[in-house]
Amino acid sequence: MQCVFCGLVMRIGAPGRILKYYYPSDLDNFALKCAVEKHLRDNGRLSTVALDTTRLYFLPFYRFRGMSYSLMSEKKYEDDEIELDQAVIPSKTIFHQRCRHFDLTIPAFENKAFGLESLGVRPEVIPLSVFAKDILLPRSIPLGIRVSPDDAKQSAMGMFAFNLGFALEGKEHVISEMIGEGLSIIYYPVWALSATVGGMPVTYFIDGLSKRIINETSEPFEDRSGETGLVIGDEFKPIPHRCPNCGADLPVSEFSLIYYCRNCHKSYIVVSDGYRLTKTRSALHEQGKDYFPYWRFQFKGGRGESSVGEFAKILTGEIPLIAKNKAKNAFYLYVPAFKMPDLDNMTTRAIRLCRTQPRLELSEDEITPAADMILPECEAVELARFYWQVIRSRYRYLNIPDYVFTQGSLVGQGELLWLTMTDSTGPAKSRVGKSSISAR
């Protein structure tokens, strides 16, 4: 982040931290009373509203974000008119790839009286504010957090599995990976207005942004869970975002894990207590001057295959692998470490690298990064497993335990490379995607 007054560049996040945000609400008693009267009119209840008390509550929600990758198979038959008593062998198996950005909110509180099960807005559309108790309105109450981060992640994965069930539609599930999972906490404003309506006491719960009545109760209401909730999340503690070597400001980014200093041409990876120097290894891959980050993992097959020439014998449909000048090169799996809106496009690019095994001449020269590096190595390993499953799904004879991706499939640790790309956003034709492929 950068201060709008003095221009100072600061960093507020670090890997693994759960940061807190909130939506402010400055409704006054007149606006709240008008919201209740409109609600009564819309429901045909013309009654006099006598305002008693108002109280602003901030309801905590976990925001879960990630990238979901799924591979499904579907059996196709030559004759669609099959008798029920006939045993028909499928003519081919079609594989379908489904890649999506996953973003949802999960209540972190237990009180159901508010009537709010999820945020009524999309966080990526309406800007969030930094949460701190001392900047909230007087007498406003942040509810206590009652759900642990592990439970929130488990709920999110359950919803992912539920949605995946609808996507299958008669297909068989092959593999799924959730990549780049991250949690933050958003406090959402809800007003509790106690009033006398038609001579009866009622408490209305009013959305602090839309002024919509979301629930009402005739029971006396008060929630003091904020005094006993779990201590979850980190306060924002900005630190100077400068190059440890030369002192120049590093690039401003919300999600990047590596920063490249354009002044002294050194790269630093973000750690909890600051920055750690790392190598900047790059290579020319496609035409262009902009470099994009990729993880590269040396891969070993289930029967000892380790070179491009050896993999060419089992991946018989990959013509680029048979080039003689690549035969002795190590075989790698490539994983994009940057963000693209179209995950299918990004997957296509990564698998194309895996299938072509380009000859790269690595250097540590000055580069121009064109994208943030957002994917840690541990997450990249999970995505590499998905890519290998997509590649081997084209070959029936590789559908054996010997070629299942395991921890022993990777040789050593991953390398972070910066590769030139012609276009990072344009469409690309995929050999595996919404238009599917058949197994050999």
C-alpha cells in the first residue's frame, strides 16, 4: 500500500496471516426508522413506529478464496439407443476440465437472530476498510468469533464438494485440487432497532449498507459475545516496503510473495519478519519483453523415467518430445505462479509447457516482471499433481498405480523461473478443457 499524503510505500500482509476488514455504516435514527416504516408499508402493515433504542453490531464473516481445479471423465458409446439388458463397452472416454476462482463467505458467529447467513455484497465489488476497534462508532459492538479458521476451511471445502457434485452431471470425478487457499475476516454492519409497533415491542435487524430489513423478533435482544470470542486475525501493522539492499521502494502489490527491485535488480521473497534474498532466474520462452513467474519441478516417472527421451516413449502423442536435442534433458512439470482471470487459459499454457519441454537458457540478467508471484511452492506442488493427471489421462496404459503422482515423483525442490510470454490474457486453444479429449 502507498500513503496518499506522503507517498510512503508500506507492506501490511505476510504469508499465513488472517487480516481483518469491515464495512462502515453511518445510518442515523431517522434513516433507520424510515427503513422500518418502508418495510411495514411494503408488507401491508400500516402501524405507528415508536423508536426505543438502536445498536450497531458488526458480524464477523470468514472470506475464503482459492482456485479450484477439477478433472472429470465421461464414457461415450457409439450407439445411443442401448437396450437395458445389453452389456455395452464404451467406445471412448472423454475428459472434462473445470477450473474456477472460488470466493465465498462463512459466518464466524453463532447468533441466528440476525438472519444473515452470508454477506449481502460481493467483497471484490465494494471496497473494504481496515478493521480496528478504536475507529468504530461509539457503542457499536463487534460480535465475538466463534468459528475457528480450520472449521471455516472445512465448511468451504464442503461447499466446494457440493458444487462439484452439480458439475459432474453423470460424469466421474478423477481429481480435484484447491490451490491458493486464503482466509480473511470481514465485519459486516447490522443495526438492531428496538421499537414499539402497534403497541407491541419488536426488534428489527437492518442491513447497514442496503437498509433492508433482514429479520425481526418480538423477544428482547442483546448480544455480548464480543467479550468472549476467539482471538483470531491480525491487526494491520504497516512496515516500510523498501529494498533491504539499496533502500529503494519496492513495487506496490496486495498479493505478491516476491518483489523485484528495479534499482539494484535483486529479488526478495516475503517472510513473516521481513524479506529474504532469492535468485532471479529467467529465460526467453516466447517473443516479448515481459516476464511471468513459473515454478518448475523435475519429474520422475513411476518406472524410473526422468529424461525427455524416456518420457517420449510413454507420452507417444507429444510430438515435440521426440526432438533429439532434448532427449537427455531432465523432464519438468511447469506451474504458473501468477494470476489470470481465465484459469482454463492458464492451465492450457502450463500443460503446453509440460508437453513441449522447451530448451531454456537460464540467466540472472535484469528483467521486467509483468505479474505478481502469488503461489508458494507447496501450493505449486498440488497444482503440478493436477497437471500430470491431465497429461496422463490421454493414455489408458498410464492409468496404473505406477504412474500416480506421489511425493517421490519430484526430484529435489522446485525452481522459480521468469519466462517471457507473448500474451498473458488472450484466448488459447486447449487440448483439454471445456472442449474435451479422449483417452488413447
